[in-house]
Amino acid sequence: MNSITHTSVPFDASAKYALVLHGGAGTIIKANMTTEMEMAYKDALNEALTIGEKILKAGGTSIDAVDNVIRFMEDCPLFNAGRGSVFTHEGHVEHDASFMNGFDMSAGAVTGIKMIKYPISAARAVMENSEHVFLSGQGAEQFAIEQGVEKADPSYFYTEQRWLALQRILQSEDQGTELSEDADNQKHGTVGCVALDIKGNIAAGTSTGGMTNKKFGRIGDSPIIGAGTYADNKTCGVSSTGHGEFFIRFTVARDIAALMEYKGLSLKQASDEVIYNKLTQNGGLGGVVALDVFGNIAMPFNTEGMYRGYIRPGERVVGMYREED
Ligand code: ASP
């Protein structure tokens, strides 16, 4: 178990529990969306929130809530994670995922895995049952299988929509043409969830197929603790989505927590600063979902849209487009 223990911060009991999630950020515009697609996304986001809410309401842990919410999203072909993952340049699916526990700052991550049905549970197994934080490729698969995480044949991850998205990109590369906005939008995506349980513990997780046409074993931010995922009961939990190369360089998730820890900023101030100032000024696109130990929630993004939602006792919000919360 890889952990540093520190005292947890007093919990505002009136907040009880909270959970926030995302299904990726990008060029999500109402005009490009059919009513059926919009409904399908909203239903999936609502279902994911309900899964998390049931666990938290019954006194379950934030870790179980994050794991189960993300497993549902990994099963849903609408999102670029698990079954709905995008294809690499060579036509494979390679998953990245990470998990962090804000109580003791233990963390686990996997990258480049191809045959594990629920990559988020592989990351959780690394966090809970290994002496390491970050495992890659075949070693990560072997560890996950030994831990009893379910396997899946690579064909399980084939979806026609993602395959066609790769073909469109390969064709535009061949012909030297620009990608349409819609095709560009289908290049990425990620799922992520941050939860606060009734004991005041925060957990965060992120899972993705990465970016369509990724080459040379490219790894994005999603499995990188401090970039794609972060959780610390002292400050907040964060899950990122967007152009991974920028999120890695600006250590986006940790930067938000650091602004709260060292400068005393609120969750909103810290996450707005990192997404709207630092990331945007440097040309990075994407967003985060985050919550603090008081149950405050932030969902800033600088793209046209972000699939997102949160629940707190008596409160539920689901959004996709910019002007919605
Ligand atoms: N952050 C992911 C990556 O770079 C992609 C995304 O969230 O859209 O792999």
C-alpha cells in the first residue's frame, strides 16, 4: 500500500455527500446533436449519477462510488473509455486509468492496457494492493488479472463509430485535408468522477482510451496522478479531461489543489484560475470536475461543451453545452 497519512480536515456535516462526474470535453454543440443523441447522453449521465448516489446515500465509501460510476461509464459506448474507447494509429485500443484516495493519498494508475474490461478497477487494485503507483502494458494486465479484475477480448472494445473515426483521420492525413469539426470532436473524450462520502473522504478517478490515432505508445494525462487525477482530503479531488499534453505540462489537477493548499484559494477560485487563465492562455483545451471536503463543486471548461453532472442531497444537475449550469 503506497500511502502517506495525514490528519483529515473537519467535515461540514450539512454537506453529507457529493459526487461530480464528466464524460469528456470538446466541441459539443447543440446544433450538431440530434434529439436522440442528446437524450442518450443525458440518460447515461443520469444513470451514472444514480449509481453513485445510491452508494453514498447508503453510507458507502467515495472509493466505491467512483469505481462503480466509472465502471458504468466504461461499459457505455457513448464515452471514450472502456468499451467505447478510441483506436490508436495501429488500430488497437489502449486504456489509461488512475485512482486516488484523498484520505491517505494512496494512488494507483495503469497505462497501455488492452485486455482489461474495467481499467478503473485495475487502477484501484494498484492503489489498494500493490507497493507501486503506476503500472504499464503487460505487467499492468498481469497484475490486474492476478487481482481478479475481469478480462475482455480486444474485440469487446470494437465499436463501429470509433473505427470509422480512425479511418476518417487516417484518410485526412493521407490526403492532407482538414478534419471536420465533428470528426475532430470524436478524436478524444474521457470519463472521470470525484466523490465525497459521509465520512468526509474524497476519492477521484479517471479512465480513457486516449486520443484517436495516438502513436508510439502515447500516454495522456488521464493516468498521471497530479495531471489527470488528484485527491487530498485537505483540499479537493479533481478529474481532468482535454488535450492531455497540456494537462501533463501544467499538472492541472495538482495545481488546483496546490492553489487551495498554499494560497488559501477556494475550490472555485483555484479551478477557474487553472482552467480559464493558465490553461487557456497557453492554448490548452479541456476542463475538470472537482469537489472539496465541504461539498462545493466546480466544473470549469474552456471548450464548447463538457458532458458533466453532479449530485448532492436533494440536488441533481446534468449538462453538456456551455450555458447550462
Ligand atoms: N485527456 C485525454 C487524453 O489526452 C483525452 C480527453 O480527455 O479528451 O488522453
